[in-house]
Amino acid sequence: MAESNEYDLVVIGGGPAGYAGAIRAGQLGKKVACVEMDRPGGTCLNWGCIPSKALLKSAELYQKMLHAADFGLSAENVGFDFEKVVSRSRGVADQMANGIEFLFKKNKVDHIKGLGQVTVPGMVEIKDGPDKGKFLKAKNVLLATGCKMRPFPGLELDGEKVMTSREALARKKQPESILVIGAGAIGVEFAYFYNALGTKVTLVEVIDQVLPVEDQDVAKLLARSFKKQGISVHTSTKVENVQVTEKGVTADLVKGDKVTPSEVDSVLSAIGVVPNLEGAVSSKIKLNEDRGYLTVDQNYSTNVAGIYAAGDIIGPPWLAHVATYEALQAVNGMFGAGTPKRVTLFPGCTYCLPQVASIGKTEQAVKESGVSYKVGKFPFAASGKAVASNASEGFVKVISSEEDGEILGVHIIGADATELIAEYALAMHLEATPLEIHETIHAHPTLSEALMEAAADIEGEAIHI
């Protein structure tokens, strides 16, 4: 075995967990390789978080241009080129992927292009791709192969009539109508995007609310907002009898005894993800799994010594920032740079308009736990900055323990919610109380004042409501 092929750590997967873990190991002075078939960045950077946000920003700006009169401005002949909108999003992904490659070089991470498989503990074989046939000797292996979109049962993906988010991000022709199946974050974001650009959108969710993991108050407001925007929203509804035709796709929307036929140009399946572990580990190595996800201990170690796992492959919440955190914790632990922590508190964000962001428990979950609690709520309609920005839709909701003031959950819907949530993420990490948020002077006028006012409202001390 050539010395150049001997590593302190080999990471399989180049997404938010994989590339971050590899870079961290490089920072620690370790010899490290990251095995990735595609460009570094994984699904998030190349086919998820980043390019989708570029699409959403184009849609948001287009809508603002259409409503320029609200600001006393005039904009005539406003239009868009759908292919250019998509091309811009691909360009953003390209730029960020190039950035990861630069960081690999900066931190002396070897990027091995191919499909990696742990054939025996301590050995990674490149089974396919440009570097096929290489063997890497590894003191440690970090599995970070993530997840892939779950296709709708019985439908073959073709990128035109039947898509997941991956195909939608590359599609250069706008559908006139689309059925989005699943109203989680991905489904909601694409429903907003297509509708904002004029596509007739039908959004269907089998659960009784859009964004099933979010607080009920937030979900209700988002559903109302979507309906005002022209999206046809169907909750507690199943999609059955889906058929691909010459013209498009037909389906039945079933709610109880009511069946509503639907005929659209395209279907986008956003019904979740499945673990992407196939082929990464030889069948001779038996790793403990739960529903296809790897099970790990407090140190992110699998049941096989020297093999670790982090990110989506170890299960929900399937968020890029959680994946990065887990990989950093795993690498720090395996090289003695800190005591690893498992994820217990994390923000979740949805980038439609209005935006949605949350951290901690929903009010329903707190109520079911039996804990006595208080709620503070502040509407953006009472925020001078929000009204001045023509962004008065939404609110901030803070839930705290009645006994000791612990912040149990925070839920924001409105402009820049995904940026605002960071203050409460820090507050909960530092075990701050609503009183401490209330007593922290927030600049005026800012949207962040709503965070302070919601905290004050817990004790009935909000000034502007």
C-alpha cells in the first residue's frame, strides 16, 4: 500500500456533513480524503438548499416588481425568462461548489472522485467513477452519504411530467399547471415558486395541515396566505389513481368520501426522503440500522470500530445545518478535539413567502407534555419596520415554562423569519429567559423588535399591542 493512500480519515459523501467533516479533519492537521462521485456540496448545495433559494429569490423579486405601485413606484412590462431563472440558480450552485473545492485544497483534503465502499474495516475501495479501482487505507471512516428524494410509488421520473425537487431544479420549461404532492418544506417552497411565476398550483398534504412539523398557528396562517396567493391547498387529502397521459398527468384527490379529479401538466413528488446507503458498505460488514438509517452512539460511532456516521444517513431531522454540526462533532471526537454532542436543539426554516422558521417545541407538543406554559405573541402588523417594508403579514410566537421561564419553543412566520430565528436559537442555547430577551435593547425600527415584543407579551408587557 502506497503511503499516499493511507489516511487518518476517509469520508464517503461530499455533502454538508461530508465536506464539513473532511475540512475539519484537515484543520486538525490530519491526512484526509473525501470520496464523492459528483461535485462537492452534495444534494444541498447542488440540487437542494442553495439552487432552490436562488429560484425563490427570483420569484420573490418578480412579485415585488409586479407590486411596485405599493411603494409608489412604476414598473411596466415586467416579465421573466424561465430558462434564465433556472440557469441563474445553476450558476449559483456552480459558484458554491467551486468554493468547496477551494476549501479542500486550502485544508489539504484529497477529493477522490467516485463511489466509495467500505470493503473491510479500515479499507475503502472506489467502486465506480474517475478514480475507480483505488484502495484507500483509513484509520477512520465517516459515512455521510445522506438521503435521496422518495419518488411517488408507481410513477417513473422523467423530469417533465413527473419530478422530484432534483428534476424540478434542472427543468428549463415552465409547466402551466402542477400538482405538488406533500406540503413539507420542499413542497411548500416549490408551490410558492411556481405560483409566483404564474403556474397554476395544486398543493396536497395527507396530514391535516401544511408544514406538518410546524406550530398549528403558523400552518393555519401559511395556508390562508397561500390561498390568497392563488394556490389551491388541500389538506387531509390523499392522491390516488395517478396516471401519466400524452398531455400530462391525471389524479384523484381524495378527502374522506369526496373525490376531486385533477389534470395537470406535471407532478412534483415531495413526500420525503429515503436513506442513501446502498453500496457504501460491503454486505460483509453488518452495521446496525433503523428503517435504513444508521444507528450511532453518543460519539457518532457505529457498532463497527473505526466506522462513524453523521448527517441525514443517521435519520431526521434531515437538515443541512444539523448534518454539518453532527459531522464536526464526530470528527472532533474521533481526534480528541472535544467531547461530541448529539443534536437536541436546532432551527428549522422554510423559504416560501411568508417565510417560516422555528426552534424547540410546538404549542401542541408542549400541551401534550403536561408542562404549564405561557405564550407571548406579537404580530408584524404592529411593527413599524414591517409595515414600512410592506411586509406586515405574520407574527412571532414564544412559548415558555410557567415554572422557571425556560424558552420551550419559538415560531416565526413573516418576512426574514429565517434570519430572525437565530437570536432565539442563541438564547435557547445559552438558556436565556424571555425576560432577558425583553430587557435587551433592540434597535428601532427593525423587524427584530418583534422578537423582544413577543417575549414581553408573555407577561403582558408588550408596548405596541
